[in-house]
Amino acid sequence: YRGLTLVLTFLSYTSYHLSRKPISIVKSQLHLNCSALGTNPHNDSNSTTWCSWAPFDQDNYKELFGALDNAFLVAYAIGMFISGIFGERLPLRYYLSGGMLLSGIFTALFGFGYFWNIHVLWYYIIVQVCNGLAQTTGWPSVVACVGNWFGKGKRGLIMGIWNSHTSVGNILGSLIAGAWVSSQWGLSFIVPGIIIAAVGIVCFFFLVERKW
């Protein structure tokens, strides 16, 4: 099961990074300079941000984007302190799969804000906090799984190759999010959310976390 474990943990953390990428891609769509599109078709306003997504259509949009990033990062930093503790006491397969399902749900919920026409900042901040906490389940779990299967002699080589999941996830996340960012940016979150949840289900059924 060594090869299977290596592949599944690689795909798992690839999907974690894939689901983190959309926010950086979609920011450009949440606050636009709409002057190139002409005047507001709904009224005579000359506002250059009429096509932006409220509440990010105001002059303080950079602060609001910063609040979204900080909400995720602070939750992620705090969650990492306790995630390892839970990971040691729970079956890694359950812990990893559950975390991926939750991360998929919260990633998708951010995108559903587009289809549900949500313009409340606190909705997006709460989703980011929950997602940041859910994302902390990934690293302790996959590292523990790989460590259970590979001895010290090969661990450096294996970890060096295996750690490319970070770049692969970021590349795929950018491509997937970019496919819908100009048309329906909600799908830029929903599709990665579905992907990480699907990989979590695969891990639940097929991941062998340690030698018996």
C-alpha cells in the first residue's frame, strides 16, 4: 500500500491547495473599474464600480479583502495548534476525510454567495474562518500517513518529490478558478469545493494510514 498511500496523500494535499487558490483569483472580479462597460444600465449613476460585487464595491475594498485573508490565516494559525492533537487521537483516515469534506463545503459556500446574491461581509468572513479551521486537518494527517510508511532512509527523497503537491495544487487551482472568474465567479469556488470533497471520499474508502 505504499504507492497507494503516496498517491492519495499527494492528491489530498493538492486538493487542499487547489481549494485555497480561488480567493486570490476572484478578488479582481469583486472590485472592477466598470467605466469600460459604459454607464450603469439600471440608473443614471456615473459610478465606476456599479458592476462590482457589494460590499467590495466601496473605496475601502482593500481593507475588506484584507479582512477576508486575515480571517482565513488567523483561523488557520490557531487551528494548527490543536489540529495535531486531534490528529494523534483520531483515526487519520476519518480525520483527513472529514476535514476535506468540511473544507469542500465551506469553499463551496463562499461561491454560493454569488448565486444566493449575498452582499453581507460577515457571511464571507465566517465562511473564511470555518474554512481556515477545516484546512488545518490536512498537513498533520498527510505527513503522519507518509511517515508511517517510509523509513528515515528514504524519507528525505520521498518528501522532496511528494512536496510538489503545493505547486501542482496552486497551478490547478488558478486554472480552475480562472475558467469561470469572468462569467460566474461562484463556480470558481464551487468546483474546487466539489473536487476536494470528492478526493476526501476516495481517501475515506481507500487510504491505508499505517502498516498493520
